[in-house]
Amino acid sequence: MSLDDPATDLQLDAQLCFRLYRGERSLLGTYRELLDDLGLTYPQYLVMLVLWEEDDLPVSQIGNRLSLDSGTLSPLLRRMETAGWLSRTRDPADERVVRVALTTEGAALKQRAAGVPRTLAERTGLDAEEAATLSGLLDKLCTNLTGDPR
């Protein structure tokens, strides 16, 4: 991507957004394949990752972690609850707060998902240093565009 030559600025291959778009589609397609045996979609996998790190969280905290609003997150959590992976309950200390906790089945799914990150890393063809550099650059890009230092 270069903005030094106005003649090429509007060429598809000069667009960073197109590379990100292609990368996202490739990555999500690979995740779809890896998660299919688990019965999880990619957004559901992200929710499970958050809950496997720390169980029994308020919906708002999950949303903040994933940069999802409640309008997107609530139907997702409802489907996951129906699948038996988590439960949603009102916080007794504050009825306005809905807490999300893993069920036994949801916690057990972690073991079945354990190979997903390694398989994905192998399929990218990136070594650890390249993956760390890419992650850092993507974090920097997001911070610069949104002001959110996550």
C-alpha cells in the first residue's frame, strides 16, 4: 500500500482493506472448518474463549471483551444456552445484570477445542515471530483507527 503514486492509489492491489478482507475470509473459512466438529460458529467460539478464561461473567463484560453490543450478543448467547453450553441468570445482587456461566458440557468443550489454535497456527504457515509481528501490527491498526487500546 502506497499513497506515493496517484495513478495506482485506486488500484485494488494498493488497498490495505482488500488484503485485510481476503485475510479475514481465509481465516474465518479455516475456523469454520475446524469448529464444525465442535458444533460452534466462530462468534460462539469467541464467547467460549472468554468464558474458558474466566467463567461466570456479566453479559456486558463479555461484550466489552469481544467488542460486541448487546443486540448482537444476546441472540448469540440465547442460541448457546439452547445448545446447552452455558446458562444465563440474573445477578442476585443486581437484577439488571445478567451473568453467563459455563455448563458442564460447555466446560468440557474446552478439551475438545484444545487443538484448534495449534492447527490454525500450522495452516497459516507463519512462524511464531511472524505471527507475533502480525498480531502487533493489527493491534496497532485497530488502536489507531478506533482509539481503543485493546
